[in-house]
Amino acid sequence: MKIRGKIVATGLIASGVLGTVAVVNKITEALAGELSPGLAGEGRRYPWKYGDVFYTMQGAREAKPLVLVHGLGPGASSYEWRRNIEALAQDFRVYALDLLGFGLSDRPAIAYEPQILSDLLSDFLREAVRAPALVVARGLSGAYAIADAYRHPGSYERLVLVSPPETMLEEPSPSPLQVAMRFGLRLPLVGQFAYNLLTTRRAIRNYYEERAYYDPSLISDELIEYTYISAHQPDARFPVADLLAGKLHADVSEPLARLTVPVMALWGRNGAGVSAAFKRINPQLETHVLERCGEHPHEEQPETFHSLLRSFVGSAV
């Protein structure tokens, strides 16, 4: 009877803990609130096979298309182009999309893989843009653009990689800890609770201070709040779990070497790392390093960024 009593007590305690976790998760989500569009322009939804993809369009319809693809991470979204879209829309028809699982796009509870996001770019360019475009992709998103540009060069006029990590040129090899982390974060209650602990406002600010920006004075409370709200939308943890587990990394060294589309890569001097490997793999690649910048040079030095695009495209931006 004593053993049975202990089992019952343990069950009651576990139920109470899980109940508390569920309540905390609900409160965190409720306090974050709903995410609203962060960019000026016309908001649209592109219906795709895994869910609707939100994008903002700005600029003359007859202008050359330019597609902006944000990087990956907790709370990532097209909001990172807020200092660029209006200037670029003076001479381009700009499409700034939220990738599947991020921002205002749908967040299905699927296994996120490089092929899925590369296919999304492919279909979006073919069905929503419908003309060869200048594609600008930050971070790992550049890998998905490289893979697609290799398969469908006709969809790309030119490709710009912003802060592409050297891990794009290596075979991914997730550690046992990463695999365990992915499993844990995808669990219904404790996974959401652990994700909430990883995506506090302080954690988000640390990322911007330590990696994204060189100048911390440019990190506004509005930026932190928008990223936080985006990170705490329902089911936002699923793509992040796969990202942290290395499941969204892809080796695109071979497609990059064979790419026929003109490519430019640029980094911030003070970001995670400037890689000469991209130039070695594709000698035709144009490279630039922006001083006094972190991993988001387009946010810290938008005028310089726009000037580089002008030179690369050969038209006034």
C-alpha cells in the first residue's frame, strides 16, 4: 500500500508540474500577443503546399523584381529588411517574404529541411514573382538560394549572399547533444517550456549585441520586442528546433562551384566570420567586407549596402 501511495503521489506531483508548465506556456504566448506586419507596403499571402507564406510587396509593378530572404533564428522574419525596403522600392519591385515557420507565415509542425525551404524559394519565384529576380538572402537562407539558383538559373538575374556562414560549405554533422535538443524542443509541453527559456527578451538582445550588430546603440527596444513577439507565435519552436539540431544546414559547395548566376557575397567585419572559402570555390564571386558591422550589415549600414547593390546590378537603387 505504501508503494502504491508513493506512485499515486508521484503521479499527482507530475500532473501538477505538467499542469503548471502548460499554464506558464499559455501565459507566455498570450502576453507576447499577435504579430503584426513590420514592413510598409502591400501584405500578401502566397498559398503553398505546406502552408501560406506571407510577404510584403513594395515598388512599381513594371520595375525589376528583387526578393529579400531573411536569415534563420528565433523570431526571424522579414522585419530585418525594415531599413532597406523603402529605398530599394524606388527602383525595384520588392518582395520581402517570411519563410515558412517564421514571422507571419504559417508554422506547420513538420520536419524542416533545406530542401523544403529551397523548394519554397523555387515555387515562390516561379509562381509569385514570375520573372528573373535579384535575390538577396542572409545567413543560411543563402544556401537554399544557391541550391535553387543552380537548379533553376532562369529564375535568378543575380544572387546576393549576406553574411553566409562557412558551414554552408561543409557536410552537416549534428552532435548527439543537438539531436537530443531537437527531440526535447519538439515535445508538446516541456519542449515549449524549454523553448520559452531560450527565447527571452534578454537572450534575443544578447544575440543582437554579440553577433548581429557592431554598434549596440542601434539596437532598439522596438527591434527586440518585434523579434520576441515573432519568436512566441504558436508553433514557432519547430523550425528553431531543427535549426539548432543542424537539420537546416546544407553543403552547397558543389552547386556554388557550378553556379552560372552572378553572385556577390558580403560580410560585416565584426560578424561571426568572414570566409575566403566562397571565393576559392567560385572565383567569379564578388566579395565585400563592411567595416564596423556584425552579421546584419544591411541593418547597420543600409546606405553602403544599397550602394553595393547598385554597383552589382548596374542600376540606380
